[in-house]
Amino acid sequence: MNSRERVVALFAGMKPDYIPVFSGYGNITVHGLKKYGWKFAEIHTDPVKMAKMANSTYELFGYECSVAPFDMAVEAEVLGSKANFYAHQDGILYPTIVQHVSEKVTELEIKVPADIAGAKRVPVVTEALGMMKKAVGDEVMIGSWVLGPYTLAGQLVDIADLAKSAFKRTELVNQILEQLTDYLIKLIAIYRQAGAEYITVREMGAGPDILSPRMFKVLIQPHLQRLFASIESPKVLHICGDTNAIVELMNECGADVLSLEKKNDITETRRKLGNDVLIFGDIDPYGVLVQGSVADVDKAVKEAFDAGVNALWPGCDIWPDVPAENMKAMMDSARKYGKL
């Protein structure tokens, strides 16, 4: 099997030859930037550069996917938040929201443009997805991702006011999440049509470190259930943090796959959910891949496989400064331990 066939088989519920190593979110590296001689700020606004950088991690290291976009501001920009791309800065500075649509939930008005496909940076992402598919689509699957409704709301208003309002003005927040879910369903359809073959929904702002399991069930789960019921497979749900307290609720949201990070006890999650649920995780993308040694990477890969992951996914975006030897070690260790 090649990398594409391996991942296709996994998503289809079949047994690949090896446990694949890929992700549903950013995995670009400084080694790709060096290959093309580009600054980090350039790759978020140019579809050619976005596509080439998305493909570069597969081309350089055999990482088994190509994924765009790379930053968390795309969806919020469409709705009126303003981002800083740090165009005049060197180094790794991701675009961030510097001006919200509103600072208060009570004053937030969701205005979705009639032409989402033509709004702000959506055309950059869709053009890039098409180029990615044309260049490497026979070799790897093409992925894309969006923020979950609650996490996206945190890009539109002050996050502290959103958290407070989730408890004090639950119905108002519920109405906002309803509108954002409608918007995300449309945006995902646009990405899929452009070439994305699997979608990850990153609801990282709604984990147990922020909202209680009861609040997750009442406020977050219904919108995720409607979102996943409205989009095509393959579809992945990712939530950061120690998600053991909500992993069963996550599994009820309708995703085909749960993406979990190192703080989740995957052995315990397997006990709760059984062997039929696809679980992707759980190598630490910074503490191990960036800061660790080759031996640390090898150990982390083996531990993830021993815990029962179906695919080796970093728990978040790979930090671009990852040493080349650690990327190579991750791929080599996966082949050493991951034959099925």
C-alpha cells in the first residue's frame, strides 16, 4: 500500500498494512520553508505557497497527508474579526485575531456573507486544496479542518466573556452556536468540493479544562451532533486536554474518528469505548517531537501503538521548528512498530 491507500483503508474500516502517520491539522515545518526560501508569513495568504508547503512535509519526510489551512483565523475573518499576519516579522508567528467582531456576547451579531466561497481567505484555501490534490492526490489523502462552533465563537468575542456567558446566558450562547454551526456546514462543503477528502473539527476550546462535562453535554454536544450529521465522511473530532471525562460524550457526536492528545489516557479510553471506535493520537507535538531526542520519539511512538491508537497523530499542530531527525525518527519508528 502507498500512503493514500493506507489511510483510505483505515477510514473505510479495513486493515491497512501499517498504522499510518498523519494528521488533520497543520504539519508544516521550517524545513519546507527552507526548501522554498519563503518566510512563514507568506504562506497563509498565497494559494501556491500554501499548497506547496502543505505538500512539503510528505515530500520531505513521508508524512502521510497534505493538509490546509495552517492557522485558526480563516473562519473568523469571514465573519468580521481582523487578523494580524505579522508580515514584517521573521520567525514562526501564526496569524492571530487582533480585533473581535464584538467584545461582549450580548453585542455579537453573526453576519455570514452570501458568498462564503469568495470571502476573505476562503479562496486561498480552496485554490490550495485543488493544487494539493493535483500534485500529490494520488499519493496521499488531502485534509482540511475548521474550528468547532464554540471555539470559533471564541475568535469572534472576548473568550472570558464567552465562558462567563456560557453559564449565565446559556440560551443566548446556544443561539450563537446554532448560527455558527450553519456557517461551518456550508464552509466544510466548500472545502470538500475544492478537494478536501477528510475534515477535522477542532473544538479545542470546549474541553473539560474549560467547560464541565455537564455543560459540554448541554451546550456543545447538540451542535457537534448536528454538524457531523450534516457533513460527509471521513470526519474527525478533536478536543484538546484531558478528555477522559467527556470521551463517551465525544463518541456520541457522530464523528467517524476521535482525535486525542497526550493528556488523554488512551488505554482508559479504549476500555470505555471498546475496540471498534477509531482513535487517532497521541504523540506530543512539542514536548516530544520538538524538545525530545530521537530515543524519546521512538519511545512515544511505541507507547501510542501499545495504547491502541489506529493512527499516529500529533495531539496538535506540529510546531514548525521540529528537528528533521525527529520527523524521520517518527516515521521510522512507526514502520518498526506499526505493521498490522
